Amino acid sequence: MNTQLPWHKIDTVLLDMDGTLLDLHFDAQFWLRHLPQRYSEHHQTTLAEAIDYTVKTIDAQKGTLNWYCLDYWTQEFGFSMRGAKEEIKHLIAVHPGVLEFLDTLQSWNKRVAIVTNAHRDALDLKLEETALHHRVNKVVVSHDYNKPKEDRTFWDDMQKDFPFNPERTLFIDDNLDVLRSARDYGVKYLLAIDQPDSQSPSKDTMEFEGVKHFADITPRMI
């Protein structure tokens, strides 16, 4: 990608968490493998039946706040999602170059926020493992507004908590629908993560410029 971002025109950097700052491999392993296994054990079904049911049930909520809500899935599946996530927390990992990127933004006096659809239980677990919140100015959680980032009005609500000028803001996410929502709000600088899961192939970032390594976009003195 073209690494020459106009940093002199950017005051605020908004960053998704899962798949952007963090390797999506943890979430893929949880939802596609660990959860069906636990469901199978808890409800005494075959693993094939558990996979079929959990995948279909989760897909039906895609794009809604429920899709990200551990309380909803705990009730739906009948056991603690936070507890099940704890069992594989060793897989939580920061993407290469992220910590250096965040530290450099702070040294350049950029305002930085993590903006996530993650449920607070999942968020707390990941922050306990990575301490990313110590490297940013704010963590914005869409559950606090009862709407996901895909909702155009999410940005209006966020603006009240973390005011920013869309014309001078960079937003990075791996979810293209979320990037489109931010673009509709007027966010000028948009980048898509092209390999959210380190164990899966790169994806098509469509109309958005893709970024693979944070080192490629870390601001440097010229």
C-alpha cells in the first residue's frame, strides 16, 4: 500500500480492536471451534450438530449488536461465554507492529481511541492480556450506545464522548461495513486490515486501501 499518510493533516486516530489491533485468530478459534465443542459437551449433542446449530444461530445475528454480545450468547447457548473464552485466552495476541504504532502516535501527540463492538466482558479479558488501554486516550464501546459501529448514528453518539473532526481523522478497521458507516459519517482517512486473522489468507478490502503491517503506516520523522 502507499505508506505516505498525510500525518500533518490527521489529529485523531480511531482503531478497531478485534482483527485490527488484535489477531482475529483467537475469535475464529473460539466461535468456530471452541464454542461448538463446549456446546456439544454441555448439551450432549454430536460435534457436527453443535457446529451446525451454533454457526447458523450466530450468522442470523450478524450486523446486529447481539452478534457481539456475550450476555446474549450466554443466554442463547446456556453457559458462560466469558468462562469459555477464558479457557483459550492464551491465543489472544497483538498484531505485529501495533505497540510501536501506538507509542509513536502518542509521541506525535495524536488523539487515539480504540473503538470496538466487543462486549465489555470480552474487552476486559483482552485488555487484561494486552494492556492496550494504557497506550490510548480512550476506549469506546458500542454496547454503551446500544448500537453497533455499522449503525450510522453510532458516530453521532460517539462524538459526544470523544469529539473529533472527521476531516482530520484516520479510522482503521477490518470490517468493511463499519468502514462504510464511518465514511458515510464523513471520516476522511480510512484503511482496511487485509489479514485480520494471521492464520487465514488476506482478504479483498474492496474499495478501501488495505494495510497488512502497522510498520508500513507508522509515522516517521522525515
